[in-house]
Amino acid sequence: MSTFQAVASERNAADAVYNHIIAAGEGWIYDLFPGQVLRIVDVEGNQAVDTLFYSKEDPGDHYSAVRTITRQNNIYLTTGSVLVAESGRELLQITADTCGRHDTLGGACSAQSNTVRYSHDTLPMHNCRDTFMLMLAGRDEFTKRDLAPNVNFFMNVPVTPEGELTFADGVSGPGRYVELTALAPVTVLISNCPQLNNPCNAYNPTPAQVLVWNAEGGEGDV
Amino acid sequence: MTASFSITMGPGGKWSAYIGKGKSVTLTAAGDSANVSALLYHAAYPSERYNMPDSLKAQHTAFYTAGHVLMSDQGRVLASIIEDTAGWHDPLGGYTTRKGTDGKYGPTSYQQERNAWLRSGEENLTVELYRHNLTPRDLSAPVNFFSKVVCELDGTMRYVPQPTDGRSVTLRTEMDVLLVVSNTPHPLNPSAVYPGAAVEIRITDAAPMTEDDLCVNHCGENRRAFENTWNAYALMKGAN
């Protein structure tokens, strides 16, 4: 089996320049300067945090799951992983992680994919894709085409050598977090997942917390 | 059956076309280590496109073979895989880049090698997308037909050679689609030699779907995605 490696951070919440709770089912969009550090906290545990990244300099250049995983030859993200865009541009690096493994293949739930996966009557249920679209619609630089396969922080999507893929109970727990250091100007888009039809949120969606620290040398310092 | 159309992509080749629903599209490899990176879009409304995560999670799979379908981000079936003699088609490995191609096989250029220069998936797909007024913004995870990538339990991705010479895979279009393909190596193929398998694409009218259809009946998820697709076409069809 895989070994989860927890890497803790020395950063103190009191020094953060930004500190916000994203309620279950809510969205969040935020711009990071290079060198700034984003911490995402799984406050109550077993919560999937669906996240996309874009180059602030070229908003059409979205996070690329396949380029990211092929570059590191591993489908899971953890400390040391570099998240790259479709152009190959390096966007962020994971610099601390007390969960140990994050999903790159499960994507975001949508009303339409819920009808496929569960039943046609799930169409009205709140979902991540709706949150993503509502947040992107609030910014002139984005279009629907910018929706791309996303990262699911704290979510467990095991793949077997035989090619089976499942959604399993979380590998995370209360207070676990992941920290990402921006390597370029980056827009972060989060949907705090409202899915109730599978164990990705332990059938009980809960809040996520986001904190931002400035770079050591100050804002914008790399 | 109407007359069939066929075209052969040499190593490094690329192709794209609008293909109506109900067509049978067979890719046949003439050689081992074949890899075709493929993207699919709704022909009329290309913001609806093949979605790797939606397809994988609905079918609980990390690879494709006969019985699987390629779903769009709207919960519909763009194409289904009705026959397959290769066994495994990879949805995870992405496409080769110019930088990666130069790094692995040595730099080549049109100036030096003329048309024998080594093409990349990134450039091939970009050009074929741009031909249809799409841009790198529309690039996403492709299906890599003929390639096998196994994920170990720790997540490590491992390219596993499988015989492809003479093997084929047949898609049936379930919607009017834009198909974009690039006959370029799999990014995780460790060989230092640029693969040289030509791939033929043959398109005919598909046989009518029957009650026991392999792809519709593969799982409840597939049936519901087909129902979404049929409903969408029923809504688009005029009453008179």
C-alpha cells in the first residue's frame, strides 16, 4: 500500500493576511501573488474541496491534470507536487500537507453527471460545477471553456493496477491541511463540495478554511 | 451500408473532422507502440466536450475498452466503444509536447528533416483545434487509443507495452461530433525511438443499435447517459 507522508507547516494563523471560512456548498475565487502561500484546511474532516487554478497572466491557461500527473509520474498530489497549466507553465507547488494524498481524476460533480451516476431525480441537487460556473461568471476573463478537470483536495479516489476507479471514504481528518506556494500569479477557484450521494464528504458536507500568507520578503516577492 | 471513408495517419500525423451521429469509426494500427491522442467535442456547440473525470467516475474505470463510453461534461454520450482488439486505452497520460519530444528523441526541425521532423501532440492538437476556431484554451485530457498505463496502489503511473500491430478499436458516434486526433507517441512510452505505426481511420454507417447493445447495457450509469443523449436529440428534432 501507499505510504502517506505528512509534512507540517511552521506558519502561524495569526500571521496570515487572509483568513476565511468557506461553508459547505459555497464557492471562493482569489488571486495569489507569486510567493504567497495558500493553506486549505479540512476543518471537520472528510470534506472534498474541488479546486481549479488559472494563470492570472493568461486566464485561458487552466490547470492541467494530465500534464501535472504525467510530469510527476503519479496520479496523487502531495508535498513536492508541482501543479502545471495546460501550457506547461508552473502555477503552484505543494509545500506542506498533513493529509498526504489528493485526487486528480475525480473531477467536479455536476447536475448532469449526478443524473448519470445516481438517478435522473438528482438533477436539482446542488453541485460543484454550478458553483464553479457561478464564480467564473462573475469575472470577465473567464468562459465556460475554462472548466477543466480539477483537483479534489482531501478526496480519496483509489485506482487499482487492474484499472478500477472508485470513490472511497476520505483519507483526511479534522484539521488536516494542504499548503500551496504560488510560483506565478495564479487565480484559485474553489467549490466546497455539496455532494450527498457518495462518501467523498462522508455524506455530511462541512466547512473548509482558507488562509493566505505573504512571501517571506513581502507581497509579490518570489 | 453506404460507401466507407478512410484516411491513414502516418507517424506524427494528425486529422480532424465533423462526424455525424450513428457512424462507426475504426482506428487500426499498422505497427506496435501505436498511440492516438484523441479529443471529442459536440460538433455544433463545442463548449460541450469529452470529459475525462465524468467518464471515468461514472464507469468506475481508469481505462477504456469495448462497452465503455466517452461522456461529455453535460452527462451525455459523445461516442461509445463498440469493438476493441487492443484491450486497454489510456485516459490519463495526456499528449506529448514539443519540449518533451525534443528532449526524448532529440531536436528536429522542418528546416533540417523536412516532413520527417518529429511532431508533438501539443502542436498537432492545437493546429487541428484552431482549424475549427478553437484554441489551446480548449485542450484537455485526451484519450490515448492503443496505450496502456497502469497505476500502482501508491499512484505511480507505469506505461505497459501491449501489442498494437493489426489491432483496432471501433467507436460509434452517439452525437454529431468534432473528432480531433494526433498520431503521436504516448508521453510515458520510455522508448528512445519515435514510434512508427501508421493508423488507419475508417468510417462507415454503424449498424442499428439493438436491445442488447453492449455499451447501453454496460451499467446503469451508461444507460442514463444514453437516455440524456436521446432526450437531447428528441428536443432538437422539429415536430413537423
